[in-house]
Amino acid sequence: MSKCEQCIVKQFNSLKSLTHEELARISNCKTSRIVKRGESIFEEGETVNGVYCVKDGICKLSKLSANGKDQIVKLVDKGDLLGQRSLIGDESSNLSAIALTDMEVCFIPKSEIIDDLQKNTNFSMDLLKEMAEDLKESDNVIVDMAQKSVKQRLAETLLYLDSQFGTTEDGYLNLSLSREDYANLVGTATESAIRILSQFKKEGLISTSGKQIKIKDLNALKRIE
């Protein structure tokens, strides 16, 4: 098991603000876990009682609506933290975290990190900045849902996946999502997502191979309204 003070992913989140001694102490109490694709890290309504640091892999944060449909709120990548709000409040998780790829995550109990949050102002400020950024992203999602067409939101999702996660040697998006996941990302029915992706394919904007998608015309996707 790697030590927190030597782990490279800490530079991508608020853990970078902890001292060497604080990281060494946390390293002695953390637990590491392999999460297979499709498995949950935690479920909506569950008490998390700590934070997860994503050492490798990608997961989706989603919320179940009253009609039983998942809305994907965010995709979480290597280096990100999960469950920060559990450090501030005692409420149960508002979201579920499900692995989209095989993952390795480290869990740090709240009881071991709460003193650092209170004593290390750099750490607490960086954590608050991350939470503020999450709120900003949520605001943008709400506005996009209200003002942009499903077609535009789906095009922007493909562009985001390309810029955030890159492509394979064959040019396909590195992160392969189901059509249902695409629908849940943009807030539409799966049938609508399938229809729009088929339209993109007919227009030569993308090509597909099973679940894999290759972007063939970035500029055209950017122009979609």
C-alpha cells in the first residue's frame, strides 16, 4: 500500500495542503480498495463518515429522481476526492458513486481528518474551494438544462469527454459510456440520446463501434445549437 505523503495524486486535490506529518498519520489509518466497473463506492442515503481519494479510475456521481431515473451530476477522475461534505455536516450522502471503470480508491475516516480540517487553515480553505467549484458546476448544469437543447447538451458532453479523458490510439473516446449514461448525463430519455447520436453519425460528426464513439468533426459539434 502506497503512503499518502508519497502518493502523486494528492497534488490534484486539497490533500496537498496537509503537512508531511499529517499525511503520514493519515496514511497509517487509511484503507485502500479496488472497485470493479459497475460497483458502487457508496449509495445515496448512506452515511459516508470520511473521504475517498480516487487513486485510479473514473466514477459517476448520480441522484435518483422521484420517477426512478438517474441523473448523473458529475464524472469524477483520478486525483479527485469524494465525500467532502461528510466532513462538514452529519447528513447522509445525497448522491451515489458508481464506478465507470475499474478503480482504486483510498478511504480516510472522518475521525482521523477532522482535526486537520480545524487546525490547518490551508487545508480547510482548499477543501472549501473544491466544494465551491462543485457548486459552480451544479449551477452551470441547472442553467444548461433550462436553456440548451438536448442536442446541444449531448454535443457538449462528447466534447467534454474528449478534452477531459482523451482518446485511444484508434481515436475513440477513452471513456466508453452506455447510451443510458449519455441520457442520464444530459437529462433526457435513453431513446432520445440514441436518436441524436444516430443523427450525429449520419451527418458525419461521429462514428461508432459498439459502445465506442469517435469524434470526426469537433468544430461541427461546437456549432450545434
